[in-house]
Amino acid sequence: MKVILKENVETLGYTGDVIEVNRGYARNYLFPRGLALEYTSGNLKSIEHLKKKEWEKRNREALEAKELAERINHLELLFTVKSGKDGKLFGSVTNKDIAQSLADNYQIEIDRKKIEPNEPLKKIGNYQLSLRLYTDVEAELKVRIIPEEETKKEGIHAEDKKEENKAEEENKAIEENK
């Protein structure tokens, strides 16, 4: 029996492929799960239309991800935390904290699971994190963790606020140019 795949099926093929399968496999597995349609000229045309829409959607998502990656590549997040004498944090900076900071400060919504490495940051220092935004699109985010005592002594916090304001102004200028 000939069928048209509506979705990618690992052992059979990809969306829109016309394949030959056993009648029972099609009736008992593929059709009930919505993975395939019976091969007819009408169904073939509708699948071609779906393939075209899917392709356009993927291109649009990839373009949006590239634009977002460009914005993120210019950002640096600052976390002021309590720490011990040897630079170890009392607690940690997690991917959830990083995603929340991006949302609060720059209105960028990122799923915390897309931030790599997927482990908390537990020491003072500068970090370069990778964000997987789409299949082939990654962004690099700079994260700086400094102790609270240092900000009080040197007034770094005010300086970093100026840097954050500059970054926000740059992001606004980029958005206005769209």
C-alpha cells in the first residue's frame, strides 16, 4: 500500500515522502497516529502545501534565531554574589538565574535548557557560555561573577550599570533599524 508521510518517521522517511508499506502497518500504526495519509493525488497536493509552509516556517525561525544570536553576542551579564575567601560562591549562579537576568534586563526570553554547559557556576570569574538557539545557530554570552565585597570597595557596580545602559541603548538602536 502506498502512503504519504505527514511527519518524519525514523525507520521510513521524511515528511512528504511516498513509500510502500504493508496494509496492516498503515492501518494499525501510521494512520491512527497521524503519521501518514493514503496515497491519492489530492493528499499529495495537500502534503506539498504543508511541506512548503513548514519550509517557510523553518526559514523564518532560523532568521529570527540569527538576529537574536547577534544581540546576545554583544551582551555581558554581571552577577554580584557573596563568596568565600578562595573565590567559591555561597550558592551558585544557575542557568535559571542567567535566563531570568536576560529576561529582566534585556527582554530576551531563553529556555534555560538551551544554555551550555548545563551546570551551575560556583566560582568568581568571567565565563563564556554557549546558547543553542536553533539547529545551526549558537550565541556566545559573557557572564561575569564578582563578589559583593569588591563592588562595595571599588564602586564597580555603578560602572557596570553604565555598561549595561550602553548595551541596552545598542539593542534599542538595533531594533529601531529593523
